[in-house]
Amino acid sequence: MPTRPVDNNKTLYLGIDGGGSKCRARIVSADNLLLGEGISGPANPVHGFDQTVYSIKDATLKALDDANLAPERIADLVAGVGLAGVNVPSYYEQMNDWAHPFCKMFLTTDLHIACLGAHSGEDGAVIIVGTGSCGFVSVAGEQSMLGGHGFPYGDKGSGAWIGLQAIKAVLLAHDHLGPSTLLTDLVDEFYQLNGNIVSLIEWVAAKPSSIYARLAPSVFQAAEAGDPVACRIIEDGVAYIDALAKCLLDKNPPKLALIGGVAEKIRPLLSPEVQEKVVDPVAQPEFGGIYFAKNSSATWRKQLS
Amino acid sequence: MPTRPVDNNKTLYLGIDGGGSKCRARIVSADNLLLGEGISGPANPVHGFDQTVYSIKDATLKALDDANLAPERIADLVAGVGLAGVNVPSYYEQMNDWAHPFCKMFLTTDLHIACLGAHSGEDGAVIIVGTGSCGFVSVAGEQSMLGGHGFPYGDKGSGAWIGLQAIKAVLLAHDHLGPSTLLTDLVDEFYQLNGNIVSLIEWVAAKPSSIYARLAPSVFQAAEAGDPVACRIIEDGVAYIDALAKCLLDKNPPKLALIGGVAEKIRPLLSPEVQEKVVDPVAQPEFGGIYFAKNSSATWRKQLS
């Protein structure tokens, strides 16, 4: 990992939250003043190293620009980088070996920084239900993650999972090998297929999971209109997220936060015993990244001295 | 489409069968003598144009070599090329625009040549259950296809679909969010995971569907040993293939053939009314490609004269 001498007067902290759809960056000063923010494209190393490091750099440069800071100040940033996929050792190593442009980079999972952000650095649990799905709990220094694993074999209940089920159902209905569903009209409208349902494949074939996640709002819409196929998809996804929540709550975290693009839709559908433990997240994962960068660099300096 | 003058004395016919795992080539003389055969890697344009044309050329050169013919004779081949994915117009056009090295290329779906091969060019229906799954029926000049659509949203009951369900089940069991299953031990053994189950993701993440299909034999093995999770996967897949078969039989084809890597395992599990219509395929899809090349070039010459 490249390191440069840390100059306390110049040091800025960068929080990065990278996932299957987006990469978000926030920069704060040493005295916690929010200076700037930036957003870029996908940053999940499982789906490609080059795209990931491009998105991280791009979001960071946008945040520097937003802060009216010169691009060269990238070398003064102490970065806390939380990424999807780096729970898998090979992806962690690949990302950690990156010849990054920062002063220092501390790498962890998107879940860890989400939990730090949601509970202001205190103990708690989070479930991310965005493009992917995953649970994380941190109690008395013990951390564990649950679920996730990626698309299409894991991430049940996530936006991408919901979208995939919808596409399966629309194709089965088209072939008269499954029940007809409102989803057919909604998918037709979404992709402007003009009745040529099978051409929806051209929109999704060999595409990343974020493409599937875009269909999730249509599935909630169909379920709210009472479509049995859409209701079954949402019920199946919610049952999984509910079971995931119960496993996390078995570790006795004081709070559980749901975050991600599908969280708001899922939260009111969870079982009452789970809902009563759910709180709003305090801050976004990028701020959790900043917590992580500050704590890690304090520990690192202690080790050096 | 590039064309060169057809010299009847030199003309050879090439049949190509390209799918998600393999590309097979056979060369016959104008008087139907089998001269050579070759196999190469994946040739499904949905998963990549460059890989597809590489595999087609590679299989063809191997078949020429097998026939003790010089590589330059590729320019004398009248090719009947059946490919997965070219039922989607954009992939058909992309492949048809290929600056191919043959004398002439006639392009159709893998299903069409499979049906022509299975029933010696006569009317009939086929279900391919290999890496993917799909049905095709040809009766009195009317052809239709059913199912397919690709991985992971379609191709139910296929090897890749069966493998994907197994990976989902193993990950759910690992997280104690699904029932435990024999599949855990079989997947551990297959990938030599030494108990580190989650590391199986590194074998499948962002990989083509053929990677998933490799696990299908383990799922049949677990089902045959009575594992309820594996039995449920196989039953669900077989129910879909059975429904697909019934839809094809509604068109009254004289015969139905099952082909592909999973066909032998699926056939005895189909409902009795479907099984009684099932026959063994007469010849392989590459020979269907040769039928297609011969018929198409005869029609083409008639149009020219």
C-alpha cells in the first residue's frame, strides 16, 4: 500500500461508499467540516477492477471540485473506502494493492461503513437493500456479516433480485408457461417495447445487476395494484429480509437500520417484532467511511509512534 | 454478407453448432461423405461476438485438419451455422454481418439445426436441455420456438439453471437462512473449498452460464441420494421442461427429441404422456447445419438462375 507522510495541517478525510450502481465520495476537514461531495458510476470490484478504481477516482475528483479544491489535493486525502465484494479475500487483496492516489487508504466493506454511518460509530446492525442485499452487525467489537454473496446467486430481496424475478415472470407469461401478470405491461412501458416483449432481453442480457434493479419500482407498483405474481415476488423477498433481520437481532444490537434504494418500500412490510427494532440511519455510509478513516489513521499513527 | 463464386467440384459443406459451452463443426463432401470434425469453445453471440467468431473459425480449422485438408480450403466451405442467441434480431444481424472466411454462410438458430439433425430434416420438435434450455417445433413449414431467452432470467430446467439453484441453496444453508443440504458437501468437494463455502463465489462470480452448468451432475447425484433440497430443484426444473414439451406437442409434431447435456437425466422424469412421444435424435445438430447449408444454397442458386 503506497503511503506518504501525513501533514496534519493539510490532511483531509475522504469517505467512499462503492457498490453495484454508484460510488459516493464525501470530503471533510480534520475538524469535521463537510467540504464537498461527488458521485460516480459502479464500484464493485467483483464486476471489474478498472471500473471500480475509475469510479472511486472520478467521485473523489468531483468531491474535490465541489469543495473548490485543486485535483492535486487528492494526495492529501486520508481515505476510508467501503466497497461491496471486498469481504471476498481475493477482491480485498486486489483493491488493497491498488496504487491509489491518496495519502493513505483504509479499506473495508460497504457494510462496515454503512453500519458506522447509520449508528454514528456506535454498536448496531444494518441491512442494505439496494442493488444487492446484505446484513451486518457490530456488537462489543464483534462484527459479522450475513447474506449478500452477489448476483444472481445471492442478494435475495434486493432490487436486482426483485427485477430478475420480474423478468423471469414476464418471459414465462409471454410463453404461456406462467400466469399472466401486470408486470408485462409495466416492463413493456419501462423499456418501450411496443408489445415486442422478448426484445426486453436486449436490455438485460450480459448486463450488471444494476440494470435489473431499475425494474424494482415497477414490481412494487404492480404489487400495490394487487397483481398476484408481483405480490408473490415481494412477499418472497420480504420473508428473506425478515429472516435476515431476525438472525442479526439474535446478536442483540441496540438498533437496526435499513438502508439502500429498496429499504423504504421493504420496511413497512417486515414482521412487527423486527419493525420495532428498526430506526432511521443517522448518516450515510460515506460518513461511516470518514469515521473509519479517522479511527484507522489514529490507530495507525499510534502503532508508528 | 461476403460471397464468392461457388465451384461445385471444390465445394464442401460445413455444419456449425454453437452454444454457451462449445462450438462443434463437421465437414462433408458434396456427395455426403463425412470428412472431418472439430470442437472449440463457447459460441453464443449474446456472451460476446469476438469469442463466438473465434470459436467458429477454430472449430472449422480443426475439422479441416481432421479431414487432412489445407486451412485455405476454408474458402470453399458452404456453411450452415446454427447459433444460440440469434433468435434475437440484433445478434442475428451482428453475426450475419460478420466478414466470415467461408464461400457462403447461411445463419439460423441452434434450435433449427438441432431439429433438422434430430429428425433427418423432417417435421418434428426438439427440446434442448444443455447449458441452456429451449423448445422448437417445425410442422408443415411452420416453425416456432418456445422458452430459452438466456441466463439467468430464462433457460429454466437447464444445466446452468440447475447449477444456479444449487449455489443459491448452498449459500442460504451456509447462512442458516435455508435448510441444510447434501449439496453443501458436493459443492465443497467439486471446487475443493475445504469447508470455506463462501469462497465458491470466486468460482462463479461474473462467469458465463457454462460455469454453473458444471454443477448440474452434482444436483442429480444429491437428488438420487434423496436430498430434499436437490429433489425440489430437479422437480421444479422437470415440471418446466414437461410444460414446455406439452406446448410443443400441441402443434402435433410427429416426434419429439430431447438433446443436450442434461437430456438423458431429464427424459425418464417427464410425465408419461410426454415420454411416449419422445424419440432418440437421429443425428447431431452439426448435421442439421449441413442439411440447412445444402437446402439454403440450392434455394439461393435457384434464385440466382
